[in-house]
Amino acid sequence: MKVATYNVNGVNGRLEILLRWPAEASPDVVCLQELKAPQEKFPIKAIEAAGYGAVWHGQKSCNGVAILAKGLEPHLTLKGLPSVPDHAHSRYIEAIVDGMVIVRPYLPNGNPYTGPKFDYKLRWLERLQDYASELLELEVSVILAGDSSAGSTTLFRVEVRDAFRNIVNQGWAYALRTLHPNERISTFWDYFRNAYARDAGLRLDPFLLRSEAASRQAKAEVDKHVRGWEHTSDQVPVWIELADEPIKKRRQRK
């Protein structure tokens, strides 16, 4: 199974890009964020015509998340992060696809530091950590495909880095780092200062896997070339590929 995460940066304004990439890469599941579209404006007909079912949590402005599944209708299990009182922000969606729990959080930006928005980001991360520990207790494969919130100076704050590290240390496998432990990997290049041409990027799209899914991880890659397309998002698709059975067991049979 090939599972991807993609900050599309406007699902309607970049619909052509969104449809072009799956046609090329053929992912089985796509987690989208930053839809920038209210619920009723999500382009479900175009997505279904491309062969994908979808569930989504829309919002006008910079939020909005969705889960797409090729040839399937994702089974929606949750909209909004549990215990977060402000559900006006469409930042979390969760669904079951082919027996696997797919989790799509989109972290608050948190700017400026300091202030109420930064405090909100830290509280949101604390609640994500609490709920992530519950997800680890499930006896099924769980994939948490996140977005660290691009364009935010708070991304580099030690408090934010520690909060993310606390989640990973619960027992999640960080997919890109598992297979590429020493590589410099970017998933975001700003539109300004010729960032893509200079390869001055950041890594903002972590894949976290529960142990059962981690044991089947065969690939983890970044489709960097998509950033070079005209009118594309400033972030690119990141994807992992899971084998049908644990990799070690398959190698032992050989």
C-alpha cells in the first residue's frame, strides 16, 4: 500500500496539480491539508472522477484536511482532535481505509512568539500527544501523517521541537528517518528568495507509524520534482510504501 501526505495549499486553486500528481504516482491513500475551502466547496466530483473516494473537514482560509482512498470510500471515524474545545479550526481528520487507521493532523501555525497563538499551538500539541498514546494501544496499523505548519518561525522553538519529540518517543516510528537516517531531506521550499532553485528547504511533513505498520515499511520518499511544476504548492508529496507482511519475515522466507 502506498500512502502519501500532501499540503496542497489550496485544493481548488491547485486542483490541476492535485489531480496530475496521483495520475503519475498512483498512491492508494492521500492525506491532504491546507484545503483553503469550506466544506461545500471541496471538489469531490473531480476527485471521484480521478478514481478516489474522500472524506474531508473543510474550512475557508488556511485550514482544512482530507483523506482520499483509491477505489474506496474512507470510513470517517473522527473530525476534530479530541479534547480540543475549539472545533472551528479544521485541523484534524481520521478515517479507516482497508482496515488501517489513517490520521491527518495539521498543526497550528503559532505565530507570533510569544502570545496566545503560540500558547494554543503548544496546547494543541499536548492534546495530540495524549490522543496519540491512545492510538498506540489499538491493535491495528496506524499511520499518523502530519504537517508541522509551514511558514512559522515558531517551528524552530525548542518548546515545539520538544513537544514533537515527546510524541515520537511514545513509540512511533519516524518513517523518513527510519530508511534515510543520515540524509538531508526537505519537503517545503518557500516561494521567496529562489528557495527551490537553491534547495533551501525544510522538512515539514512527518510520517509516524505504529509498530505493526512500521514493520511493513518498504519505502519512504519525497517527490521533490513536483515543486518545480508551474503554479504548484510550496510543499511536495511525501509517501511511504507498506508491504503486505513484515519485511523481516519476508526476508527470512527467502
